[in-house]
Amino acid sequence: MSLPPSPAARLLEALGLPTGDAHDLPPSPHRFPDGAHYRVEIPSVEGPRVLSAVLEESRSRGVPIHRVSQGSGIMLLTDSEIGEMCGMCREARMELSLFVGPRAAWDTGASVVSPAGRTLGAQLRGQDQLRYALDDVIRAVDLGVRSVLVADVGLLRTLDLAKQAGYLPTELIIKISVQLAAANPLAVAVLADEGATTINVPTDLSLAHLAAIRQHCDVPLDVYVEVPDGFGGFVRHYEIPALIEAVAPVYVKFGLRNGPDIYPSGLHLENVAVLMGRERVRRAELGLALLHRHMGEVGTALRAVRQTDPVGPAVPAGHHRGAVPAGRDRDAVPPGRDLDGTDGAFSERALPTMSPVGAADAPGIPVEVR
């Protein structure tokens, strides 16, 4: 029995807005500019030594990485440290996204430590703090950074206005933090309208929630498939195939459960941060291997990383491109069926594609400054 639509549902439909969550998980019609469905992000890369370890691990494991992000803030990195990270990411043709340093959680206000005020988190208290945050961004841009991570709507609007007026580079990526917590299609659309380039949604949104967001707007979403304990500790690797199909374009983001909170990081936590960075890459290897198993090991249609790239191939080590299950003839597989003969989420003709790592026009790559 189907219930009649409520007055609110009829109003939403009349406005051309989603009337509910997308429980049927319709395939996303949207893609990255290069036509790909997904990219890979490794978060909490807190300085040059951690970045070096992440790059080394990605090479040894053959794990592609399109973006690394940092959380402790631009203000807690020296000029030379930022320059070193920019150099490494420029060489690897990889996006480097640095978090804006000032935030309510580290300020003198009491609301953020109260039970009801914790949502202030990384937002900015007052115009002075917004100015401090803008100083952080200007410094990073002057050092070559072309992607910044923000958690405040006022700063988002300021950065977008500065880009439009020519004070900041038009190619500057404005990545929205998970702490801004846009949890429905209209909230995400508001951030996109204000200039957000890519949006990290809350970690507990279901696939139906995410699919509804995707049906309403085309901005890339950053989605944790493994979540730090402080944000819930969820491990959602088995949802990666459905996530990519329903939510593309999506950054598949590998956090780490059961790890300490290292913010703000520094030399006193560097060894731990390095080990956690390496383990995040290992988790990415596990998640991508699961994706390839789900696709019946059909890697030939993937928009893969060039074999000569310094970061490594798109298919994780031990997972071969174009493999056909034993005893199967590729030409005998009916159209629209997986190579294992099942109706999987992706057919051989509609496999998800991954952006190339190391592309000359990849977004957020630091520029060289003199």
C-alpha cells in the first residue's frame, strides 16, 4: 500500500526539490571534469615526514592517491615545511589541501567545550578570527598551495569573493571540512552556491542520504569509507562500489579507526603520525582491492594510472588488469553481465573509472614560487 504524498512532499516536488532520500540508489549522472567517477584521498598528512611516508607506502603498495589533506592547520607549519610538502606534491602531480589554522576549538571561548556547543568546532568566532584565518590562506597561497580546507561559512564566502575579485587564484580549491556538517541536499547546495569546490559530508550519512544529495547537485563529495574514532569510527569498505556508482564524482577517503587524536600535530607526535599515514595507505589498498573484486577483476576499462607514474598503478598490488575468472571466455559473457556471470552493480560496459594520477591538469597541485 502506497501512502499519499504529504503537503510538504507536494511542495518540495513543486519546487523541483528532492522529496525524500534516494533509497533506490539511482546511478549518478555526474562525473569529474575528466569523465571519471572517483578519486582517492588520504587525510591527516601532518607535515613533510608524514607526506614522505605516505608517498613511499603508496609506491610500494601500488596505491593511487589523488589528494592528501592536513588537519592541524597552515599556521602550525613553517614556511620551509609547506615548501617541502608543495615540492613533493608538485613532483607527484597530487593535490595538497591544507586546513586553515584558527578555529573555535582552540580559541578562548567556552561554548565549544559545552555539551551543546561542540558543533562550533572548527568554525570562526568573530571577525578577528576570520581575519586570522584569511591571513593563513594568503600565506599558504603565497607559498604555492592551491587547495585549502575550511570549516566556516563566513570564510567560504570571503574566499569566493576574493577569487571573483582576482585577489586569490581562480584555480584555488576550497574544500569544505567534515566539521561544517552539511547533511542534506539543500545544505550541500548552499555551500556549493557560496563557492565550495568539494564538500566533505558528515561521516554517518547513509548511501540513500548521499544519493539524494547527488541527485540534487553535482559538486564533488568527499566521503570517509573509514572514519576516525572522533567522528564515529565507522568502517564502510564494503559500501565503496555502491558509493561510487550512486555518488560520483566522489573522493573515496580513507581515515583510520582505532587511532589517537593527533590534532594539533607536531614533532611530539610525528612518529605516530607517520605510522598512521602508512596504515591509511594500507587501508586504501584493502578498499580498492575490494572494489576490484566486486567488479570481477575487470581492470581494463578503468581509467588507470600510467604505469610510469611515480605513485603507482591504479590496480593495487596482486590485482591484475583484465583478469578473467578461471574457465571463463571473455567473449562468451553476455552484454550487461559481469565476467563472473552475475548482475553486479557495474557491467563490463559500465565500469567505474578513476581519474589518472599525475595528470598535467589535475586540480589543487601546488605551484612553484620564486
